[in-house]
Amino acid sequence: MKILITGITGFVGSHLADYLLAHFSQVEVYGIKRWRSKTENIEHLSSSVKFYDCDIKDPHNIYEVINKVRPEKIFHLAAQSYVPASWEAPNETLLLNISGQTNILEAVKEIRHREPDYDPIILIAGSSEEYGLVRPNELPIKETNLLRPLSPYAISKVCQDFLGFQYWHSFKIKSIRSRAFNHSGPRRAEVFVDSNFAKQIAKIEKGLQPALIKVGNLEAKRDFTDVRDIV
């Protein structure tokens, strides 16, 4: 089985590649990365994964990779995934997340137009941020909750979600639309709360920071899952 992972250099993408290679002997893993991406998360995979430098915002670029590999499963994990950054750069967030998703779906559609037997499954990595404004009487959140996104990032993920829905109904392109909640673990970027707290604690233990942890909103409630369980 051929599996293509976009965003393979990232937190979840690298762990997914680890899991697939460790548990499925017959799998061929291919990864899409940006030419300028940091590669420390995937250096140990250099002999096991075929990598392609690709800009998912470029429809021709993404088509070439999918047409060449012909993956049976596509895990679309590449995204601008940091909510605060989406406020600072909303246009870039919307462009990357929405056009990247559209380009993958369009590439599959074009190949299927010529070869109807090509029938991959696309995993669309959504987010719990899609639910946004959740009222007290709606807790705990169910999959059927209304989507009330509250950030440009959340809007982009709702669009990705609905694109998967639309391309199934219009073109019968198979997709699985996930809405994962917070996940943590090794390789998590330090801008995220759990990694940031861990880094501060380590610095305090080494005497590099006063014994005071800088925090944000402590009233927020979140579910966390280890990334190795998520994949």
C-alpha cells in the first residue's frame, strides 16, 4: 500500500510515519515537505521514506506528486496550525489551508477523470477549533454540534471540512474528516502551551529561569491526547 503524508516534517506527520513503518511491513510511505522545512523530526526516516519537495499552494506541483506516486491513502496534515498566527496573518492562513486542500482534491479528481479506477481515501485533518463558540448546555461536545468558528484558523479548517463533504457529493472522492482536539508529545513546537510549560520547568530546574511559570488563560479547559495515540 502506498501512503502519502503532507506535512511529514511536522509534529503529527513525523509520528504518523513512525507508526506506519513500525506496524505495517508492506507499506510504502511518501512524504511532502517544503524545501525550507526543518528536517530534524524526519532525519531518522531518510532511508525509509521517499520525500518530495512540494508547495501545496501550487496546483501543478501537488498534481505532479500525486500523479507520480498514486497513493491509496493521503494524510493531509500540512497546514498553518497555530491559532495566534492566524490572527497575525489571516490571508496566508486561509490561502495555505484552503488552497492546499482544494489542490489535493482537484488533483485526485483530474486523475480519476482519466482513470476512474483510481480511488484513494483522503484524511482531512480538521480541528476542534471548528466548534468555536460552545454553549454550556452543549458540553461535552458532540460531533453533531454546530460549527461556530472563532478565528481565521478555525474558519480555514471548517472550509477544509466542507470541501471534503462537497467533493464526495459532487465527484465521489472519498475522505475522512477528523476534528482532533489538543494533542501533545515529543517534537511538539514550544509555542504550544504544554511544550511551553515543559520548557519553562526544565529551565527552572537548570537555574536558567526564576521559579515562576509564565501562563496565559488558566480558565480554559482542554482535552489532551498523546500524539502517538492520535495517529
